[in-house]
Amino acid sequence: MTELELLRQWVQESQRMVFLGGAGVSTASGIPDFRSAHGLYQQKKAGLSYEEMLSHGYFVHHTAAFYDFLRNVMLYPDAKPNGAHYALARLEREGRLQAVITQNIDGLHQMAGSQNVLELHGSENRYTCLSCGKKYDMSCVIHTAGVPKCSCGGTIRPDVVLYGEALNEKDLRQAIRYAEEADLMLVAGTSLVVYPVAGLVEYLAPGARLVILNRDPTPYDSRADLVLRGDLVEELEAIGGK
């Protein structure tokens, strides 16, 4: 039995499967990853790392530059779901997948049809006025220049978790519950080095299976029941059907 056949069998046997994904899930949609050797965080702009430019402090003190960076580097309004997103949506419709827990902010899981998605790092398509709380979508950024302003005059900020900020506690607690109840956690496209998200693996119950689909090694490979290094989209399509 091949590794993919074994994984397909485990998915069929599972009653409470949970998916935990990162940037690698969306690279086939044309969105760069972050922490690989050629990822965004290995690059610099004006002497600053991309990670620094996505920090709370940079947003507060260099808001206009933050938005220039967001428009030019981080937003992909034309991106479409790839086969991995569609495979996960099919598994959910079949009742095999309980939830998608994602570090991505691109909204492609929902676009592919997934219903139960926990966006632990927020969404690039949601924006809120810091003064009055009015809600906006991505058009408030991509169709403007400089710092986007609300009709009340307040500054608009993206509903994403910036470096130096805490995750939404309600979403994190829900993700922990899914991990605790899972009999199979499928981890894909993430380096598993960013906490607290990487720590979700620690909440798996004894006997629950851990499967990692990732191009590069992760700190949890030795604990996994199965590790696959192939094409992530092909692997997910193989277990979720095309």
C-alpha cells in the first residue's frame, strides 16, 4: 500500500477529521508563501523585512507605507481557489471534514465552498474603521491611494492579525476544541513554527493520527504518523477526489 493509499484509507475511516493549513495551500493559486527559502519573509523592502512591515507597530507609526506595502505585495484580488481548496470543500460536503483551520487571509477556502472555516489570522477582505466601526471590503484599499479613510474621517485597518497582536481568543479556543476532538489532523502547507497555531498539534488526543503534507521539514515531523513531501494539490485531490 502506498502512502497516499494509506492516507486515503485513514480519511475514509475518520469520523472527526480536521484540516490545519498554511500559505503552501495557496501557492498554486499564485500567492507566494512566507517562510520557505524563497518566501516573502526572506525578502526586504527599504531595509525592512516583510515581517516587520506587517507588524502592529509599523501600521501605527507608518500607516501610509503599510498600505502601500499591502497593495503592492500582500493583496491578490484576482486569486482563485486551486484543487486543494476544492478537495477540502468536497470532503466537508461528504461529512468527512469537520473544519478547516487556516493561517491564510485570502478567503480561498470559502470561495471553493468550504463552510466551516476558522481564519486564525483574519481576512484580507475585511476592513474596519477604527473610529466608528463601519465595515469595508478590499475595494477600500485597492481602489484608493494612501491611507484609506472612512466616510466619518477615521482610519480604516484590515481585519488581520499583525505581528505583535494576539489572535482572536474565541477563534483560537474553537480551534483547540476541534484539535482535542479530532481523530485525524491533516496538516498541509505550513512550517509549523508560528505559535500559537503550531501548538494546536499538541492538543491531539492520544491515538489521534497526525498527517503532515509539506514540502519542507517541520518540527513535528517526528511525531507524525505519516509525512508526505509531494505536490500538495495532487495529494489533497487524491484523497478528496477531483
